[in-house]
Amino acid sequence: MSTKASKLNFEKPLTTVDIVVFSLLENKLNVLLIKRNEDESEPYPNQWALVGGFVDVMKDENLEATARRKLLEKTGVKTAYLEQLASWGNSNRDPRGWSTTHVYFSTLAINDIQTPSSGANASDAQWFDVIDNGVATTLAFDHANILATAIHRLRSKVEYTSLPAFLMPEFFTLKELQNAYEAVLARPLEKSSFRTRMLSTDLLEATPNYKEAANRPAQLYRLKSKIDPVFFQRTFNPIK
Amino acid sequence: MSTKASKLNFEKPLTTVDIVVFSLLENKLNVLLIKRNEDESEPYPNQWALVGGFVDVMKDENLEATARRKLLEKTGVKTAYLEQLASWGNSNRDPRGWSTTHVYFSTLAINDIQTPSSGANASDAQWFDVIDNGVATTLAFDHANILATAIHRLRSKVEYTSLPAFLMPEFFTLKELQNAYEAVLARPLEKSSFRTRMLSTDLLEATPNYKEAANRPAQLYRLKSKIDPVFFQRTFNPIK
DNA sequence: ATTGCTTAGTTGTATAGTGCAACTAACTTA
DNA sequence: TAAGTTAGTTGCACTATACAACTAAGCAAT
């Protein structure tokens, strides 16, 4: 690093953190978006954007702390699966100048979410159905691109991990878990191999309870770890 | 973003880009490190660090441009496989203040590298053998941690991609490619399944030429694409 | 109570990519 | 011509998957 750099008297880029918050609503993959305020002096007024904000160098110890602070503010969720996605930074993504964002993604269990409208200032948070590689609305900044990358990463990882399990409530049946997988992947999976896969690892714990329905009751399971996903050895389908 | 934020009158973190540059030297995985200068007014004087530096908001259009600029400065390589690894940012990784780094990793073909000593100011660049999860020297900042993460990511991806192919010269034999895989993974692979895997995809192009030796000549291959790695359907070994 | 319907869960067979071991092929050197 | 070395192939076992047909457990209607 040059002497010039060491004096730090050069322009620094803006530093933000964004979180792509996924959940399952009515068995469909959803993403949480925030409506930006109407102040015309800020970029993209009134437009939908990912959850996120500036790093607060006084409050935040590290980037993940910024992400968790924002997640808590907008969803009321204290602990959740949170994984770094990637970072973006260039001269034109924010009209205010050279800007970087460190992007995380999170998969929230349905029952853990406090309705976005509950927090102060959060009435502009709303869940959007994920359709193909995005949502049915325009997004601020380069957030459409970031969201597409997050969806792609999520779908890729779902092929060989247990990530959708983090979208489930405390107790769930194998069929419900399969539904979650299918909602994320947007394609059907085969029942028997799905069950074999899920039960072949240390992912689930069977409970003695059954979910009653208008037909054969289904055994209820729970996650052994709400933090660590399980990795499978193969992806789901053969090449089509 | 708050009104306070919109005025941008708050302290911004430092923004750097680091690149973990991998190559194969004498059939061993190596990483390129730079010796920081002896100016005591800068952090970690005389210590080894990853290739990297501050984002230059005047010169660099985006983060990858910063990475490629640094890569060119230190290795003379203009085009190389470059993938984003992750980002780090916290209040204590740099004594100068809250600091973030966007980290990339690169796999360089042996013959593409101009000796580090060739560039101006680059005489302090040196290749280090990768041993276990690091190198046999102390690193500046949190670079030992970053390097360990990069090695881990590289090894993980090598289990199901063609990444080591980017470490090869223009023409190579299947045995040489297998040696590269084994150097990265630090474990032996089985010959026949390795060959089947490599030839089952669109990765390689057979040439009519053979590498002559003191015994049976080996067919020479070349990469079909020097940019896109191939993804295989499974990882290499069964669970041990 | 029996039949039919629905959903949960199992079983048997085929397939594909891998690991393993033994084999053949091509070349050099003595 | 034989021995040694490395390249490359072949056959068989193994395992996780896909697919299809099956059984199991509940409800509702008759």
C-alpha cells in the first residue's frame, strides 16, 4: 500500500450491507422487500429495495453484525440462517458515488417471522412471490440483479444441501419438507428418493407425533440443527 | 436509509480488494504473497500479505477491475480465472479503522506468470507452498484467516469442478492434470475413474500430439474453455 | 362393515458414476 | 528378446438416485 494510501486522504466508497430475506408463504418462495421513503433527495424514492443499509462504524462490530441488526429491525428475527452471498461495488450503482454492498441471504422459518408491519418504520416492508429469477416489480439500485444471483445461489445449493429445512416451522412432515424443496426449485421431486435422502443423514429427528388429516396421518419431524445445513453427496436429478 | 445517511456525513469504512493468487510450482500448490514495505507508519511493516490494495475510485470501474488491476501489477497476467471468494469487514482488522475487503481468488497457469520480480516494486512478491490450510509464515492483517478460507473453498470446488485445469499450461496430459488435482486436494485419486470423469464432459480437446518420455508416450490435451470451469455431478470420493 | 378415495410410506428394479484391481499397450534400456 | 516403466482399458462391485408399483392408514358415503 502506497504512502498516499497510508495517509488515507482519498475518497472512500460508500459501504452498505444488503440481505436477501427468503421465506415460504402459502408454500411459495417469497422475498422481503422494503419500500424506500418518498424523500426526493435520496435515490430511488418510493421504490422497492432489499433489506439493508449503511454500515454503522460506531454500532456494528463487523459486517455480519450489520446484517443481523437490519434483519432484526425488519423481521424481529434474532437468530436465523445467514450466509454471505457476494459483494458488489462500482461507480454507477448509486448516484451518490462509488458504492459497495456486502450481500447476505437468509432463510427464515415461517413461524419465526413477526409480521413486517409490527416494527416502527417497517410498515413499508412486504413479501413478494419469487417468480422465475425475480419479483413482479421494479427494484431500486442493482437489486434486481442481486436478487437474481441470490435466487440462483439458493437453487444451486438446494440441489445438494438441506437449506429448505430452515424454511420450515418447528415440526413438519416429510411431505411438507418436500413441498418446500419443490417451491424453491420450482420443479417436482420424486417421493421415495427424496425420503431416502432426507432420512439417510443426520438432518432430522423423528418425533412420536403425527399430523392428523382427512386421511393417513403423517409423522412429524424436527431439525437436529437449526444452524448447520447438511450436505448431500449428489445433486437431485440426472441431466435432463 | 435515514436522512442522516442520505447526507453521507458519517464515517465510511476503508475499502480494499485482495486476491488469493494460486498457481502450481513444481507440482505443488502455491500462493503469491507480497512483502509489505518497511515504513513503520503503516500497519504490519515487512510482513507478508495477500495481493491487494485500496479501491481507486478514480481508476476502477468496479471491484473486479480493482482485482484485475492488482493481479496485472503483480503477475503480469491480463486474463485469468477470477472468482469472488467472500468479503470481510470489521472494526479491528486494520489499525487504521473500520475496514472492509472484497476478496477474489485466481488460478494461474504456470506458463502465464511473469516472474514476480519482473515488475517495478514487485521484487517483494514471492510464491509460498500451501501446507495444510496456510503457509509457513505469518501473514499481515487477517490474511491467514482469509487464505485458509480460500484454500478451503478451492478444495471444496475441486471435488466437483474442473478448476485445477486452469493451473495447467496450454498442452498437458491426463496424468499431469491428475497430478494437479492431487496437489490441490492433497490426496491421491484413482486413475481410471479420474480419466472417465475428465473425458465424460466437454472439458478437454484431444490433440494429435503426444508427450514423449522414457516410456509409453501420453496423449496431449488442451482446454476447450479457459474461462468457464466444468461442473461434475458428484464429488470424488465416498465418505471415508 | 364394506367400498372407495386420498395421502403416507415402502419395495423392487434399472441406471449412472464412481472405486478398485487386474489387465493390455507402447516405449526405452540392457 | 526380456525387463522395467508409464499410459490407458476393462470388468466388477458399490451406492445414491429415478421410476413405478405396491402396501398402510385414515376418512366418508353407502
